Amino acid sequence: MTAPDADRLILRTAARKVSAQIALVCAACVAVVILALVLFALYRSQPAELVQHPAGAGRIYIDEADGLLALILGGALGVMLAAAAGLVSARRAVKPLGEALAAQRRFVQDASHELRTPLAVLDARLQLAQRKAGPDSPAAATLDRLRQDSAGLAELVDDLLLMSAPPSADHTEPVNVAALVAAVTDDLRLLAEEARIGLDCSVADGAAGPPLARIPAHLLRRMVTALVENAISHTPESGRIGVTVAAAGRNVRIMVRDTGPGIIGIEPGRVFERFARGRPAWHNPARTSYGIGLALVKDAALRHGGDVRVAETGPGGTVLSLELPAA
């Protein structure tokens, strides 16, 4: 699915929702009007033989059932016309949003692509400066920190470029979630050990074998990495982080549990907002946080039919739960 096709699908879905809401409101209004007319007609109706009419005055009497049927049919026709008008109006209303969405996607793609080259050059120059300074230089620690920051910026740019692409789960081979999460955990174990934090991974295989999900493997790797890195930055020394993978009905659930102080300085529901950051642990985080990692995880999960949430948080730690549809 190309980006324009994905945008059109989003806009058509939004137009259908708006038109459905308009139709429901119109249906409620028509139903109230019909009910009022029926009650009024029943209240004013009298048997024909008790009504005296002046000479020469003609009257046409309609059976109550026929009148009620006419009101219902007229109301149904009104609702259908209102729904059609609502659909046309909704499509016209969301057209500027589609243009804005396409412009935003192009800007993110172009900006991310253009930033990759200068960041690569910056990393190369920092690496050259490290070699010239030597490991015993007073600037060695600063240069190493700068390289870590530039690597974090490069990964952030890659994430933005990745998230600007339309979802392609329908054309993606199923991913062995257990194997991928285990590999990510192994890669980040050194990072956790530097912060003096234990990092464990456990997988619960179901009767049908290891859990599978239909999502790009590189995207899932970045999502799990962001969750674990977030746990590392919010777990104090001598703490532990546990990552579990298990089947949960029709979904695959990845849970990251830490032993930090819980979410502090921000409402738990806001941790997935862009540039929202909670208070880190008292050890130095291994990488600068820009407050966008969890937001990208949320976006990626929703775009592929899943979700991520704060399962629990408190003085004993925080649990983040990522669920994706099983393949």
C-alpha cells in the first residue's frame, strides 16, 4: 500500500464515520418528530360518527395504520437523504485534511532523509576526533558521549522516516516475536549491565508453537528496543527488568516490567504523548531521551492493529504492555 493510498483510506474512513454520525443524529431527530406527530394525531383523533361537519364541507379520513406507515416511510426516506448528504459533505470537509496529511508525510520523509547524511558525517568526524585524541585524552569521555548522542539522533531520524511510511502488514511475513524479543534483550543486556541493572527475558510458547505477529521485523525491533531502553532509564541501580512474551487470545503480548519508582512527574496515560517525559532514575541514562520513543511505539502499534498501555505503575515498578494481532 502506497502512502497516497493509505491517506485515501484514512480519509474515506473518516468520511464514513462523520456521515454515520450525521445520519444517526438525523434519525434521532426524525424519530422524535414522528413520535410527536403520532401522539398528537392520537390525542386529537375522534370517531367519525361523533364529528359534526358544516353542510357542504368535505373531509378525507385516513386510517391510523396507513398514517403511521406513511410517517415511518417518510422518516426513513429523510434519514437516507440525510445520510447521503452527510457523506457528500463529510468527503468535502475532510479533503483539506487529506492534503494536509499528505504534505505532513512528505515533509517528514524529506526532512528525515536529508538529516541522515549530515548525521552520518557528524558521527564519522567524531570517530576521527576520538582516534586523534586517544583513549587517555581528557576529551575522550566527552567525545564518547557525543557519539552516543549522535547515534541516538540517527536512530530518532530513522524512526521518524519509518513511521512516515504507510503500514504494510498485509504484505509482511509473520515474525517470530519470541525470537526477536530474545535477540533484542541480548543486545541490550550490555547496556543494562553498564547501569548495574539485571535484564531477563522469558517466553511462554503456546500449543500452536511460538507466538507470531504480522508486522515488519525491523519495526518491531525498534518498538521493543524503545520499551526496554525506557525501562533502563527509569530503573535504579541493582534493579531488574523482566521482558515476557506470551499469546493472549488472538493477540501476542509483550510485557516489560521494571523495579523503578513508578511513573513520576507525569500522568501515566500521558507517557505515550510526544515529548512527554517522566522523571528518570537517579543513575545516568545511557542515552539522551527526547520524549518521543514511546509515542512512536504507540503510533506503530495502532497502525498495525495493536496497542500499548501502562498495565500498572507504583512504587514497586511499572509494567508496559504491548499487544499485536497474532498472525
